[in-house]
Amino acid sequence: MQQTLALIDADGFYCSCEAAFAPDLRGKPVAVLSNNDGNVISRNQATKRLGIPMGAPLHQVLPLIEQQGVQLFSANLSLYGDLSARFMQTLSQFSPQPLEIYSIDEAWLDCSAIPHADQLSFAEDIRQTVNRWVGLPVSIGLGATKVLSKVAMETAKQRADGIYALYDEDEIDAILAEMAVDEVWGINIRLAARLAGTKRSPGPVRSALDFKRAPDPWIRQQLGIVGLRLAYELRGISCLPLSQAPPKRKQLMHSRAFGQDIVSLADLTDAITHYTVQVAERLRRQQALANVLGVFLGTNGFKKEQPQDARSATVHLSAPTNHTPTLMAVAQRLARRVYQPGFAYHRAGVYLLELAPDTHQQLPLFDLPPEMIERQRATMALVDTVNAELGRGTLTFASALKEPAWKPKQAYLSKRYTTRMDELPWVW
Amino acid sequence: MTTHSPQSDGPVTLASPADFSRLSTGWPSPAEQHLESLNLHRALITHPSATYLLRVAGTSMTPRVQPGDIVIVDRSLPARHNDVVVVISGPDFALKRYQRQGLDILLVPDNPLFDAIELTADTEVVVWGVVTYVIAQPRVR
């Protein structure tokens, strides 16, 4: 049986989340800013038409934004996270097999079991249901492989009905001929330059179609087996199966730019403490323990007139752990070690490496008595449960409490409409 | 933790209640095998991914729905005659009663001080979701 994959992608996801509970945004240009209100990271169609580029620094486009009445938002990740979970949950009703969740706003669904003739109406049903239930517009691409469904999805984005199925070989080739090779999923500009710049090239490889038709040994020589898989995928031969359980991450990091630069050790320690709380919570959520903890900090490289500094330090923990107070104490020690007076620090982060599964088994190499470890585990489980039920930060650690100088700038933050009782949308 | 299918309205254990079996003295509780508790969230919300809470600001549905109440809105349900619905009306969400009269659909406020809207192809009004429960708070804060 021929495989068919549907790639479902939410259009301008962050902007759509903002519009979902603000009917007054309909028809207006909307843009969402990165953490710390630094750059434009999401635009709706109206904002794209104004020529505001993705990634533009806010200060560069602010005059245009004000002149055109673009509705500006700070990243509201509580809202986006909740709507993403609703989106994925809604999609999962459409398939007995698990989805592959590729990112916060896109997922693959295997629809091989549905006859070709019915697949478009199936996709239309998905589109309308997501739009109705979660308030998000989506585009859907259907194809025999991941890479082809991605091509179909990009084509769907250009079309009014937002759905495109790419089955016919001639049609596939016609679209690939119009597509630059660096637009193929997985091929970036650097790899594309490698394809275009080789001496023993089989002819100029500029379009996705050139790449699809290039000889296997040559592709393999240029891009390795990974590149060859992409070419096969373009030919309709599936090499990238749906990975239904996303691989657990081998490292975790929490890093932010500060709202205003930090000069004192006390402020730096506060920030590092807070980041440790965040990263430790994520560590426990994926049921892992960390063996190594690291801290880094740096000044603002764009302010050339200021003295520059960037440092990091890591330690091997005496025993693998996910206990927040233990990690906090280590992170605070490292913060004191890397801090240098006389610099205006712009960014810092905490990272955890060499993660191991938390198997709930006592290992002999633990220094702590087993009752103590059990008590730590119970405390952390309680903190995580309370915070999940009552909102992040309900229970925290005394040293993470101080109201911070380093808090990111979020001047345009909307309400957390779906996760906070005191921020619900109003109905008249 | 008791797992439970979302369709059922039966009792649900939220967190483990007091563990009587570890008491070292006295008689074991005769209720030990019957411990259960309510989960209001699960009882009131049938489609979690399509259900939203909104806070009532206006008086279009008084006296049935008062300002300050919370409405539970299920967006997966099609509106039926006499349902209370949330509509998008201009820049706002608004509460109305959904009424079929012959072939026409009317959006009627319970409060006579407000006007009814007829839902036609050129009305810029959309039914956003169906109110399944109203949570009122009669005690003065």
C-alpha cells in the first residue's frame, strides 16, 4: 500500500493564537516579538504584505509598525503552549496511530488507510475541525513522504483553500522545477552552495528537480547519506519514517537576554537561580536526571563601545539528580565563579548535560541515603503537581522569589486567556 | 490516581486520599475500599481541547447570566434551538440565545433592553461556541 502522510501546519501560529481571543484583531496586521521584545518572530498575512521581514529587530521596524497600526504582542508562551496542546489533541482524534509532533505548530499524521479519493475531504474535515475547536487556521499538505508532504504544504499555503495533495509524478516535477534546491526541507543555503559549486557536477543543480534527478553516487559524495535520503524522499521513496515518540533531548538549556543589563553579582545570582528552577522542572517532566550542570553569561556583542566578556563553567555533579535545591546551590556557586565585576551582562543561561533516565531505582553510587533521595523526589513531585494545577510559580524556592531587575521586557503581553482564572476573555 | 474515560461521569479519584491502611492502631476504616472524590473539571467538560472559560462582562442575558459569572463554552457542539451561545459581534464576544424561526436564525438576548440580531449571509456575526454551564458566585466578595 502506498503511504500517504499529511503535514498539518498552523498558519502564522503565534499571531493566530493572539487573534483567537481578540475578535478586534480580525483584518488587522499583527506581529509577535521574540523574548525580550527584540525581534519580529511571527507575522500574519497583513503584516507580511507591509514588507516587515521575519526576524526584523523591533527598533528598525517600529516607525513602520506605528504608522501602519500593526498590532504588536510580546511572546505569550503560556497561551501558545496551551493552544498547541489543544491543536495536537484535536489532530490525534483523526488517526488511530500517534501523530509525529514536529514542532509547536506542525505535525504529521499517517493517512495511508484512507483511500486516495477521500483524502482531500478528510483533510478538509481536519482543517475545519481545528479552526472551529481551537480557532487556528491551518494548511495541509499530502504526499507519499515527509519531504513531499512538506512541498505540498508549502504549495497549500499559497492557495485559498489551504490544502494540497501531491500524488501525480508530472505535477510533482512541475512544482520541483520551480523550487530552488535550498527550499527543500533539510537543505540549507550552505549545502545548496556545495551542490552548485562542485567541479564534477552532473550539470547545474539549482532547482529541487535537478537535485531529485542527480545521480545517487554524486549526491552521496556531496551531502552524504542524509542528503541522499532527501533525494529519495523527493522521488516518493520513504526514508524518514514517522518517529512517533519524539526522542528525548540529551541536553536542556534555559537562557534569556535580560530586560536590562546586569552589573551586580546579586542580580546575576537571582537570574541564574530562576533559570535553574525552570530547567529543573523541564528535566523532571522528561523523567531524567542530570550529571553535568553548566552556567554561562555574556555581554551584549552589539554594543561595541562597551567592554566585552563571555564565560562559562560546568561541573560534574556528585550524583545524577533532578532536585531543584541541589541544582540551584551548584548553579549559584558557578555564577560566583564566572562573574566578573565591571561588565554589563546582557544574557545568561543554565544548561544540563549527560541526562540519564530517572528509573526510580536507587543506584549504589548515590552519596545520599535512599530515604533522603525519596524525600527529595516526593518534594519535587509535589512542587510540580501544585504548579501544574495552580499555575507556574505557585510554589517556588525562597531564593527564586526576589522581584527581578533581569526580568525580560514584555511590554506588549496579552492575557493568558486559557490558563489563568483571572485572565479569562470577556464576553458581553 | 484512578484513570478514567472522559465520557463517563462516574466518580474519579483526584489524588490519593489519606492512606488509612498505614495507621498502626485502632480499627481499619470500613470505607477504605470505597474512597472516591469528585473531579468537577471532568464532570463539566466533555471536549477539553474545544472548551473555554469566559468571564461575563455584560448584561445581555440577565437575569439568567449575570456580570461576573463564568461561562463554560464548548466549541465542538453545533448550536441548537434555545441554546445560549457566544457570538462574535464586531470587536467583541457576546452572549445571545440561538433561536430558529422557520428558516430564519435569530440571536436573541434574554434582556429586553438589547436588540435581537437576525443571522443572514450578510450579517457579520459568527456563532463562536455553545454555553454548556454557567458558574455563578452568589456570595458577595
